[in-house]
Amino acid sequence: MAVIAEQQQLDLREPKGWRRTSNRIVTALMVIAFVVVVIPLGFVLVTTVGLFGFTLHAITGWADVALATEGFAVVTLVTAARLVWKIQNSAKHPPL
């Protein structure tokens, strides 16, 4: 004998009562938090990147030096990591 189980219907309607109210409250708080974060970020980007013709040379004037320094640091770290990896592998497998 085989027992056939009924498939339950999935209820995708919007929840009612307190759940609906709490969903709306949390959604409103998330939108407010997003706006609170985006407005200062927009001002910082406008000031530093130079949108609308404004630039802040005290911040953007040395950006090329910082980029070159970061690139040099990445190359140095990759070279050191490859050297350490090579030394560790040579210690595990000594030449014959």
C-alpha cells in the first residue's frame, strides 16, 4: 500500500497584523539609514573627485604618489610570498 501525501500550498500573500507592521517599520528604518549614509558619501565624493568643478587638492594632490606606493607594496609582498613559498618547497624536496 502506498500513501500519497498531499502537497501543501505555499501562501505568498503579505503577512497580516503585527508582522506586517514590523516589516514596514524595519523597511522604513532601512531606507532612512541608507539615505543617512549616502548623503555624506555623496558630499565626500563631490568634494574629492571634483564633481561640478570642485576639487580638494589637499586630498587629491598626492593620489598618484599613494597609488604608486600601494603598487610597490603589492609587488614587494608578492615577491616575498613567492620567495617564502619557493624556500619551503625546496626544503620539502631537496635536490638529488
